[in-house]
Amino acid sequence: MKVSCPSCQTNYNIDDRRIPPGGAKLKCARCQTTFPIKA
């Protein structure tokens, strides 16, 4: 799954199997913004 940071638009490829059914929060390595992701 491809996601991008809403603040700085850094792109990430996240393995769908690592995201729990209720979703998760991802912290951007570049700008430190935390944002929700859902599978």
C-alpha cells in the first residue's frame, strides 16, 4: 500500500499485513508528523 505524509508529501510503501484491522498511526521520518492510515 502506498501512503504519503499529508504535511510534506513523503511517500511510503507499507506492507498491508502490518496494518491492524482498525488502522494505525504512522510517524513521518522526515517531518515527524503523525497521521492515521487504514488498510
